[in-house]
Amino acid sequence: MLGDRWGVTESETVLPYPCDDLVASPTVRAWRGVRVDAPAAAVWPWVAQVRLAPYSYDWIDNLGRRSPRRLANLPEPRVGEAFTTAGGRQRGRIVSVEPGTQLTAEIMGAFLSYVLVPQENDTTRLLLKVVMRTNRWLAVGICVGDLVMARRQLLNFKHLAERSSDRPSAAASGT
């Protein structure tokens, strides 16, 4: 389907994701992924902070409010909590969480799983899968729209995690 993949390998599309068990016969299956040059421990707090803001195109989905660029030291996410805050309103709900590993949520009828896969050299694959059941005509539009927004979100998480990961090493080296 148009727009169903960005930044993922074929092998990453066949992995099991927690959201797979939540929608029977989805008409939307979309995978997104990005390599983050930071360990999963530096990536996770940013993924978990999605509860404060969407981290995609703020002028579209956050009514122009900028998503925070500093970690808020939030407690770990819990099942039943709001998934995100957009435009000052809480949206969606968290349905599954394994701190440091995965966060799965439901929003507007879609289920999505963020999965962190540690790699060599303190890098992380940040993967996102979205599943939804809708009519076939809407499925293409949803895939393309999600591609634009999710791509920006994952790239923002990447940038923020890499930046925050660099700080401790710079401080330790005295630079």
C-alpha cells in the first residue's frame, strides 16, 4: 500500500509487534523506523514523553505549541494513561508498556507500537508499527498522512535522543 513503509527493512516488517494482537484483519499496516545513534536508555525517555506532546509537526497537530525539547523526568508510562497531549487536550490511551522496550497505544481507532531494538555500538533501531481497521479508500490516505507525521516524530525523537546522549559524554571528557 502507498506510504506503508519508511526506514524499515523487510525483516523488521515481519517482526511481531504488540499492536498486532489488537486489531483483527487490519486494513492499515504501516511500519516506520529510524536508526538512533544513542543507546536505548537515551531513546526511551523521549518516546515515553510523547505523553506531553506529539513531537511531529507542532503547527499541525499541536496548534502551534512546541513539543518540549528538554526531558521532564516523567514517571514511567502506565496502561490506561493518556497516550499524548495535542493542542492542550489529552488524546488516546496507553494499552501496553514495557519500560525501555515498547509502548503501545490507541488513538483515533488506530493502534501503534513503538519498539526499541538495541544495536551494536550503542545505537538503537526505533521502530513504529500502526494498525487500523477502516475502509480501503481511507486506508491509503491514512497511510500517507501517518507517513508524513510519524516520519517527523521519529526524526525528532532521534535528534533529541542523540543530543541528550552526547551531553554526558561531553561533560565526562571535560569539553
